[in-house]
Amino acid sequence: MSNDITGNSLLIVWHSRTGAAEAAARQAYKAAQAIRNELGEPHRNVYLKRACDVTPQDMLEAGAYLFCAPENLASLSGQMKECLDRLYYPVLHRIEGRIFGVIITAGSDGEGALRQLRRICSGWRLNEQVPGIILNMRSDTEESILAPKTLSETQQQQAGEIGATLFALL
Ligand SMILES: Cc1cc2nc3c(=O)[nH]c(=O)nc-3n(C[C@H](O)[C@H](O)[C@H](O)COP(=O)(O)O)c2cc1C
């Protein structure tokens, strides 16, 4: 798939443990696809990829990025961090000025993960044209934290708006 990604594409990268960040990524993907169809844009595409599958080539070939991941233990989830650690130097200085968005899912906070992701993206000199958001899943007991998650309608809308806006900005 990476060979198909072009500089006019939005790449949505996700990691999720209990489903919230994955649902947000899928919602953003759906909304970006809807704008693409509405505008009849054969040359601009949107791709959805698990963090562990993203390659440096995928990053180089996309024009905009959306990172969706949970906050775990006050940080970005380990798999999203591993993805960014793996990609950081292979694409450093080669993606400057491209745009990005962030969706962090959290039980009650999310600020640590958002800050961390922004810091990594600022190292890449990416441009946060669509302000990142935290989706608060209100899970603060062991049971609710480990339970599968679904997004509220408002959260679905928020995720969709980010996907659609990033696509429109390409
Ligand atoms: C190991 C672990 C650590 C977590 N640490 C935090 C945390 O530091 N802050 C927070 O707000 N939520 C924390 N949470 C809650 C998750 O961020 C929340 O459940 C979110 O919905 C997870 O997104 P996901 O469903 O995409 O995995 C933690 C969850 C797990 C499993």
C-alpha cells in the first residue's frame, strides 16, 4: 500500500488498546473519504494504518498526518511511541512544513501524551494547523479502563472534523 501513497495524501496512524483511538481514527478516515468523494478528488487520498505498520516511505509520501493514540501511564502509548522512535531519524528534515493533527484518548487526563506527541512533531517541524484534541473516555477504575470503548456522538463528530479538515487542507 505504501507505494500508492502520494504527497497529496492524508495518512492516519493509530494505536489503540481498548478501541477508542481506533474508533477515532476510523471516524476521521470516514469523514476524510466523504470529503474526497464530495469534491471528486481522484488525486488526493486518505490512508489508515496501524502504528506498527507505518514505514518511513509512507511518511515521506504523505502530505498530512493524523496521529491517534491513547495516553497510558501519563505518556503516549508505547506502540505509538515505538512507531515514532522508529520513524524519527529516517524522515528527519524531509517532511518539514507538512501539516498534522492529533487525537489522544484518555481516561481522565491526556495532557502528557498530547504534549509528548506535539514535541516530537515540532522536532520534525510539522505544522499543527488543526489543533489536537483529547477525547476523555471517563474511565478511572480498573474495570472501566480495561473495558472496550465506544465514542459518543460528539466525540465521533470531533474526530470526523479533524479528518475532514486535514484532508481539505492538503
Ligand atoms: C495501562 C494504562 C494506563 C493508562 N494511563 C492513563 C493515564 O495516565 N491518563 C489517562 O488519562 N488515562 C489513562 N489510561 C486510560 C486510557 O487512556 C483510556 O482508557 C483510553 O480510552 C484508552 O484508549 P484506547 O481505548 O484507544 O486504548 C490508561 C489505560 C491503561 C490501560
